[in-house]
Amino acid sequence: MFFTLLKIELFKISKRPRTYIAFGALAVLIFLIQLALKANGDEFVGLLLSAQEDTFEIPRKEMLNGYFVCFFVLNMLLIHIPLLVALIAGDQISGEAGMGTLRFMIGKPISRTQIILAKYCASVIYIVLMLFWMAILGLFLSNILFGTSDLFIGRQFDVIVLEASDIMWRYLLAFLFATLGLSVIAALAIMFSVFSDNSIGPIVTATTVVIVCTIIQQLTVPLFENTITPWLFTTHMLGWKGFFYPETYQMVGENSGAVIKGSIENISAIYKSSAILFGYILLFLGIAIWQFRKKDILT
Amino acid sequence: MKILVVAILLLNLNLVNAQTDVEELVKKVKAKYEKVIDYEASGKMKTNVLFIKVPIANVKIYYKKPNKLKIKNENGVSFIPKGTINVNMNNVLSMKNYQVIEAGSEVIDGTPVTIVKILPEEDTEDVVLSKLYIDTKNLLVLKSITTTKENGTYEISMQYGEHSDYGLPKKVKFSFNAKGYKLPKGITFDYDNGAAKSDFDKAENKKGKVEITYSAYSINKGVKDEVFK
């Protein structure tokens, strides 16, 4: 029964025009980023290492490759994609309540919990498809347009270079982690959706929560850094990057300072982030189910 | 009074002899290094800079007289310190007009070395001062400290193997002054994975090190000018 319900939910999502807005928006954004980097990528890469140009020869051409472009795309878009997820998930219950189809649905011999879970699973499948689309355009198309080489990553205090043969598995895990991160947004939007009878409210509320959390996270104020920031879901949604932070040999020794191929600097931090994100999903879905089970559908 | 004059004259004579000795030594070393017209070599490059995390890279090293040197990572991304041109002693020894000053002796890894300072006489040279630690027996430079106008001071240690007849090392350790690196948090959106941050400003050792282990030298077989572009 659950799978039938899930199929129906997927069918409904596929019939909504707004579903394709996200795919279209992603295609346009990724194309614009690729175009910009193709035209002025040299300057951009140089900007990241401008302070080092006196000391090192900066291999701009090699640095600007498909893997770098994809990392740049993910870095930019995974902050904004929650808005696209909220657009679909925020409409799941409230949209049907607004149209009056919710009461027909609940009239069927299926539990309200199953309805929420089916809608959530449909949203997660939508996220998977969206990220797959991103991977095709951001990774594979970028690799064709820019070629492949080692991946350069600029962090606040250091730079990382990963060998070309040490990258694809990291992207695979990063996309899987991004799915988990965006699934939190889907759960959040569905939770707000249960409390509303129109689509706009939950979409805007979920989006606002994401924006506020992201701003708090970016504020380097000890008041937030030591209290709220470590527990924000937006903080842990960046966990996908953890797969690109490799371990290095100790600064003293034979291979001192060199990146260890196939390693992750701190895998336990990624486990912790995953656990926190799962916790948020359970919390948001729990609230959504609790509220939906006592929701009055007759008025 | 006579004794004092004689003593001063003898001392001067000794100094002149010592000066002639080091000039001769540098000439002999130079003659050895000048046997190399060009070379191409493969190598493994290890970079040890606090804020740079890179894998050990396979590089190609190209040299052509008088002072062209290029280190290339042909399959990936490597940050080559700009002063690596000085890893080749020919670049120091190829200066036309310079003064040689004896600066004592030392023992490096069990090998006695004579220390000489090389001061270019022309203002156009990028090298301001170079201190060479020369193995007088084998006529090889084991260590050099070179101060340049453009790229600061570099310390280079060399180990020699089968190509020591040409003065070409099997291993070069290159030490240089590194600058700090920092990007705004708002641009990087870093993930805090709990690992210690390598804040350069707070680091005690700010020296960068690069080590190149050479293999497969191809000497005096011709190197095209295009590789240096």
C-alpha cells in the first residue's frame, strides 16, 4: 500500500510545473557558472591565490578543470538549493489542503503517518533526481568542457590539492551526503506544510529558517559560534565537503605534509554531522506526523 | 717593529693565497657544472608548506644553458616555488663577474666542506649573495644559501649519486620563506570537521620546504625551448 501511495505522490510531483522550475533553474545557473569560468576562470583562480603569486608559480590552467568547476558549483548552489526543495516539499500537505483533496486522501484506508512518510519519500526521490541532474551538468559536463586534472580547494587557512584519480569516490559520497542534508529541508518544509492550508506560507517559512540559520552560521561571533552554530542543521549540511578534506602525513618525517591518497581527515566529524541531520529529520517528521494525526480536515 | 711588519706581510700573503685557493676551487667546480649543456629528468616532488596540502607529485625537470630551468607537473597541479631556478648551481655559477670570498669550513654529513661567498659585481644580477658549501674533494656543492632580489632567501641541500660527475644531484631539498594564506570565511563556506586549523600567522615554523628526488636523467641530449614557456 505504501509503495502505491509513493507512486501516486511521485506522479503528483511529476505533474506539477514547479517541479521542472528547479531543473531548469539548475541548468541555467550551472551553465552561467561554466560560462563565467570559461571566460574569466583564470582571473578567479588567480584571485584565490593572489597573495602567493610572489612565492609560487600558480598553475592556473591546470587548476581550472572540470572537478574544480563542479566543486565551485556545489559550493555555490548547495546553499541555495534548499529553496528549490522547499518549493516542492512545502506544498505537499498544504497544497492538498488548499485544493481540498486532502480529505479525499485521508478518507482512504491508509494511515496519516503513511501519507506523511510517502510524501516525504517522494520529496527525497525528487532531491535525488535533482542532485543527479546537478552531477550530470556540474560534474560530467564540466569535465567535458574543462577537462580533468587534480582538484584544487581553497579553504580559509589552507589549500588542498587532490589527485585526479582520488576524486570521483569523494564526489559520489559528497552527493550522497548532500541528499541527506537536503532531506532535512524536505522534512522541515513538510512540517511547516502540515500547519498550513496554503502553499506559500510553508515555502516562505522553510526558506526563511534556512536563510536565518545560514546567516547565523556565517557570523563569526563567539556568542553564536560556541552555542547555536554547532547545532544548526545548515552547519552540518556542509558535511559533504568533509569528503574532500584529506589526511596528511605529519609535518615531520619522510613524506611530511603530503596528502594521503584515499584518506579523509576526520571521518568521525562526518558521522556526527550525519547523525545530527538524521536527528533533525526525525524531529521534523515526528512533529509533522504528530500534528497531521490530529489535524482537522473537515473545516 | 720589523717583526710586526713581517707578521703583517705574512698574514696578507696567507690571505692572498687563501683567496686564490677559493677562486681556483670555484673555477674547478664551475668547470664541472659547465659540462652540462642541458638535461631533462623525472622526479618526485614533496611539498611541505604549512598551508599547502598536496600529494607527492611526479614532475619533469628541464634545464638549458645558461639559466633556463622549468619544473612541470605534467599530469596535475603543483605549486612550484619561484626560486627553484636556483636549485641548479649553474645559475649561480654562470654569473660572469663576481667576487669570491672564503667564509670558513664546516662538516656536512661527515663530509668536510669549504664555505665560499659569491658576490655578483653587476647590479643586473637577481642574485645578491650566494653562500656555497663545497665538497673540495669531489668538487660538488652540497649546500647553498642564496639571497635574491625578487624572491628572498633560499637554502638548498643536495645529495649526489650516479651523475655527480656532472654535478647533478639525486636529491635536492629546497627551503624558502613562505607567506601566510587566508581567505574570507564567507567565500569558502568551510565545513568544520574539528581538525586543527593550520593558521600560518600563529605558526612557529614559517619556512616552506620542497624536496625533489631525481631519476632518469637525460643529459646533453637537447631540450626544446618551448618547454620553458
